[in-house]
Amino acid sequence: MSECHRRCSWDDDDEPVCASNGVSYRNRCLFAVVNCGNPTIGLWHEGVCGDLTHVDCKRPCQDKRNPVCGSNARTYTNSCLLTNAQCDDPELQMNSEGPCESIEDRDTISGRQCTDTESSKMQQKQQEEQQQLLKSTPSSCWLSWRVGGWRVLRFVKRMWPLLLLIMFFHAGFVLREVANTPLTRIAKVASNENSRASAVVSAIKKIINAAAWTDLEGVTNQELAQLTGTVQEIGLSSFKPPCPATPPSLVGMLKVVQNVSVSEVEKAQAGRVRDGGRWWPEECQARWRLAVLVPYRNREQQIGPFLNHMHPILQRQQLNYSIYFIEQNGTELFNRARLLNVGFLEARKEGPWDCYAFHDIDMLPENDEHLYHCSAMPRHLTVSVSTNKYKDSSKMPYNTYFGGVCLMSEKHMLMVNGWSNVYWGWGGEDDDMWRRLAFMDMVVWRYPAWIARYTMVTHKPQIVNEKRFELLRNTGRFPNDGLNTLDYSSVNTNKPLYRHIMADIG
């Protein structure tokens, strides 16, 4: 009997494991049979799928309509979406295949399906009850208003800024910005002034914990004033339309200037970029929030050209963005991947961000129509590079190239546990990331080579990682090598055009 067709005994140890296809197997024997028949399915972690502490258990789902009914009486488009919902509600189970039946057509006592005659009687009874309710005496309605109406008027008078903010929240053009601006960020903005911080946090807690409108009467005038001012500071109080899907100020092909100092860029961007490299459009609500992460060491002369080139491009693309330079401290070999993990974790504290750009300092785009925003799948931007005579990397034998510049969302990063921490020296970490993404059934997307063109700024050769090929043969270690095993310390400083992170990474 072949290994792939061996029998698994029910007496085997009942130690479930989760495979990369999102399926839980009762024991390793059952998983081994599946893996033997399909080697692309690997072992993700011990325990049932969804039992993760450092990595998001949710996975991308294909757009297939095969509805299933959950134990919460909710219909899910397919079983994959129900599995993702189990990440937030572990007690959720699948009741049956197919959509959930309407509870209006069921007997409330026995739960059996009602006949057409019974359903008609139920509807007639409901209509009679509604008509009886409409015949209520005007005096009772007036009494209800006299009792509770004054509270409503007093509430509206005191809470009109918050009510106005809620109206903004329900406007379609602000929904995306609201989703990206949690109350914790409002408190973070207010924490810049200690006198405001306590009042804002107190107001937020009372609003979150309010079970009824009357509970909001506990918000004091001072707390309300501080909260309103903070909301205005982060730009949610103004009526702004969303920025156009295609930014109107793009110019196309660009000239790359390699000899410019940081001070010259500061003069050019004076009054535009905020401290820490923050910028967002004033005329509209940005569609994307982007964190640009740039790892480096001993490349100070390339900071000026990078800022001079990237700030105008990102501004013309009307992004809400911030640029982070992560510098490696110490004398150890350069570890690009660790620095990218540090940048991701530090930028995440100041987010939320829709997208993270993992950007080499020596790679500059030649076309501002190459938009810096994430997609459903990770994106690789440096498709054709000057030092490679602009050959299309996706059509070369080495088509798994993921270095230079790439874009990933927070979900993508958490699914693969970030970058590997073991690549000291040049090379290997980008191939490792490609394999992590492939292991999680993610496909890298690219723009055509004619638009995804980059100039590589000249620099000295780096020390090559001699062990990179040996490390690549063991990329299955990624559940225990990445964000959840990163050990570092950092000192963060706001510069006029960027946020500087000095990182000790071992």
C-alpha cells in the first residue's frame, strides 16, 4: 500500500492540526494523507484552524455562491466566509447547506414550516394589531411627549456637535474615512495636550458605554467641547467629497534627480508636509491611507533624492500618507527584513493604514501614474528597473522577484507573519516573502512593465548573504519566524519631512 493511501486508525492521538488550505484535520496522520496527495498543502499550525494568537486566521475567499446557514440564523455566501466569521465568534457553527429559512414563515412554538393558510392568517393578525396601535388616544401620545420630549430637546441642544458628526458618518463620502479613524485615534490626537486628553477619553468611554440616549446626559460640557475640538482637528468636521479615483494632477513620465539635499527639499515642501512626513489633501477626502517604510543604513546621501522625488508623487496621487525611515543601529550585517518588520509595527501604532509600501531607498518610480495603493492581493511595483535595462521581471526565468518596492495591506502581513528575521546581508528575504504569500494562496499582482518603471540610484555593492539559498529551503518555518518573534528597541524622532526610527535589532 502506498504512503498516500495508508489508513489512519481512530486510535491515533487526537491532536488536531490546521493546514494551509484552512481545513482542520483530526490528527497528523489524516493531514499526511492529504499532503501526500497534494504537496502544495502544508502544515500551518497545531490545533484547529482559527486558534491563532499572532496571525489573523481569516483567509481570502473566492467569489463563489454556495450559501450556507450559520447557527446565528445568518446566511453566508459560501462556507469560506462562514469560516472567517468563526474567527470572531468561535461558537458559530454551520447549521445546514443553503440559505437560512425565514423565521416569519415558521411556527414560533414548534418551529415547523407554516402552511400558506397559516402564513396568511399571521399576516392578517399583524395588520390588525398595527391598526389597533394607530387608534391609540392622542392624549397618551401627548403625555409621552410631555414626559420624554424635554429630555430630547435638552439632549439636542447640548449634543448638536456630536449629532452633526453622526450625520457626517452616515454620508456616503465620509464612510471610508470614518472606518479608518477609530475613537482611539481621536484620543491619540488629543493626547498631545494633557489638558484635553482626560476629557476626551472620558467622553469617548461614556459614549461607547451608553445603552440609551439618556445615558449620554452624563457627558459634561467640558468633555463635549474637547471632543468636538479634537474631531475638528483630525479633519472630520468639514464636508469634503472623496478624491477622484483617477487623480487629476498626474503628469506621467518623470525625470529622476539624484543630486539634491534634504535642506533643499525642506525649502520646497515648506508649509506643505507636516512634521514626521505627514500629508493629506485639503480639497477632498483621500481614498487611501499609506505608510511608506524605507529601511537603510549608511545611505544618508540618498534620503534627499528620495524625499524630493516621492513627496510630490504621493501628493499628486492625493494620498493620506506618512514616510518612515528605519535606520539600523550597530555594526551587524544589514537586515532589511527585520527593519521592515520594525517599521510595520511602529507605523501600525500610528495608523490605521490601508496600505504599507515596503520601499528600497534607491528605487524611484519614473511614472506617477503608477499608483501607490493596495489591492486584494499583494502588489509588486518594481517590474522594470534601469539597472536591468528595463526588462520585464515577470517574463524572465527568475519571475518570483519581489524585491525593490512592494505593497501589502495589514491583513496580508498578518497572514504571513510579516517578513523573515533570519536574513543577515543582501538577498533572500524577498524570495522568502514570495514563498510565504504563495503558501497562503496569495497571488502577486503587477502593473505592465511600461508603467512600472524604476530608476535605481547608484550605490556601493552590499555584502551578500551566503546562506540565503540554504535558508530559502526551509521557508515553512514562517509561523515561528516573523512578527511574533521580532525582538527590537527603537528611538523615534519626527523630522520635517519624515519620521526617523533608529532600531536596535540584535
